[in-house]
Amino acid sequence: MEQRKYGKQPWSVGIFGMGCLRVPQTKEETGSTVIDRGPATELVRHAIDRGINYLDTAALYQDGDNEAWLGEALQDGYRERVKLVTKLPLWLLQEEADIERTFEEECKRLQTDYIDVYLLHSMNKEYWQLAKKFHALDHLVALREQGRIGAIGFSFHDGFDLFKEMVDAFDWDMCQIQLNIIDTYKQATVEGLRYAASKGLAVVIMEPLQGGRLANVPDYVQRIYDQWPEKRSPVEWAMRYLYSMPEVTCILSGVSTIEQLEDNLRIFEKAKANVMTEEEMQIVDRVREAFAGHMAVGCTACGYCQPCPMTVDIPAVFARWNGAAVFGEWEKMRDRFGKLEKAGHGPSACIACGKCESHCPQHLPIIEKLQQAKKALGN
């Protein structure tokens, strides 16, 4: 597997990294979900034995059980063979002292005294302000100086402007962004990827399959892929699109089975920068346009419409509508829409004040679209 230099660090990582969120799980009698220790450990050790050297977890995953399981799985010499990544959930903190307390708790669960890459988790406007309020970066720098952290970074879920602001605000080692065929121009965007890489950051990609949606594509997308003479799965197209970008350091794939792992390893055996031809890029562009053509509303989830005075979660409403229209997930999205409505964050709470529309960069008729979404998804 191709190894790519990790930003300014003196080491490299495989282009395919393992996201540990989706390892095998089971339900306890209480109904809570926990890691299925045996199969999960077999999976991650098999991955390391096959050359994967970058593992991503977080305190948030399975309420800490993911870290606890991974700490067990990395015994018997496996810890020394990987770069271990975990994250700080700023929204759970009450005071500055909680930063180092949380870090120590994570180390205890992971059975290690050193984290190779430590991230501020799921950064957006609100959490970036929390990071400043708690002087989080000062604490992370202190931990790095103590030899407890290798690289400092952040994972990101907001728009390009904030992403650029954050990249410029600190001498980061890395960032982790959501990027895939559909989200090329959303969140941090390809432009953000290139900007961060130009500043010397390692850039790790999450959600390369948009939560699995790009693995099982609608028929109207599969027909486009089928026109290419070399037959590739939708997963291979999605990964190839990303690993062809030289600015990408590592792509996280959240595998759940040995079969998925082996398929990813097969795909990444061919990974090289700049392998996508102009004709292949045209196929990807057509796929992106096909998805866009089926969207119910052209919301990019930038969040400029938030907060709503009535707490309507506009991006979430539109995400559910688009999930149904683009991927045919009507039953699932109706259920999720119903939960939004029940919590008071759906279109029923809208009073048509117009504040959202005045802030929308896409100039969407949000008030009208919210009611259309309610009609489409309401029971």
C-alpha cells in the first residue's frame, strides 16, 4: 500500500486508514450497544497484519467503549505498529481542567500514555468558540511538549470560510475533513483540501462513501458507471477519485467485516496520486450532476441559516428530504423527520420570520421549501 508523508511530521502513513466507529457491535440486555469484542479485535488485528498503520477512534464512539475495546485490541505488540488517533469532545467540557482530565481518561481506556494524533472533535462555529474559551490549543501544546501527543489537529463539519479561518489560526499538524464525490463543494470543499495542504497540514478524509450511500448507488448512477469499459464497483470509483488527489494524506474507511476490509485493501493496492484521467473525471462529474439533479433542495448545509429563532434545524430538515429524494430512503427519512418534528426542530415550528432567507448564500426560498419538505415527509 502506498505510504504518504504526514504533513510536517517525520513519518508516513498508508493511504487507507481504518475508522473504528463501525467495527462489529452487539446489544446488551439493557439495550445499549457495545463493541462485539471477539470479531472486532480479529478485524482490527487482521487489518494491521495486512499493513494498515493508521487507526481512528474517539471518546464519543459508543460512549467510550470504542476506545476501551481498542486499547484491549492493541495489546500483544499491536499498539507499536500503528499511529493512534483520538479526539477531544469540547462540548462535554465544563471548565479548562476538563481538557487534561478527558485526555487522561482517554489514555487510560486506550491503555497508552501517548496519542500519536489528537484532534479537536467535530469543529463548527460553536465548538471553535468553545476551543477559544477553554484555551484548548494551549493545553494540547503543553501535552505535546510533555511528550504525550505527537500531532495536533481538528476534524471539521462546517463551511469553507470557517475552515480557512481555523487553518490560519494555529500551526496545525493536520485536519480531518468530509469529502467525497457528492460533497466536493460542501463543507471544507476541495478548495479547502488544497489550501490546508499548501500550509503543510496532513489532510485526512472521512466519509469517503458518505456513510455508505456511495457504496450502493441508485440505478441512475450505476448506469453512468457501467458506461466505463473497465468495470469497477461504486466503492472503487469513490476511493479512486479521492486517492488520485495528491493533497490527500489518508482516507478513513469504516469497515465492519473482513470482507469489506479485504475489498478496501484490493482497491487501495492500486492507489497512486493523479491516476484519474480526464475521461474518468468526466464520469465522476456526470455522477455528481446526476445526484444533484435528483436533489429536492440545493442546500449545501453551510449553516448560515442557523440559529433559527424558533430552533428549526433547517439543514437537518433538508438533509432528510434530499436523502429521500436522491437515494430513495423514504421510510428512514420519514422516521428521522418525525423525530425532528417531535423535538420541535421541524418545519411546524417555523413562523416565517425570514431571518434564514436573508442569510442564505444560495438564496433559497427556505420558508417555502420547509413546508414542501413537511408535505413530502410528514405522515
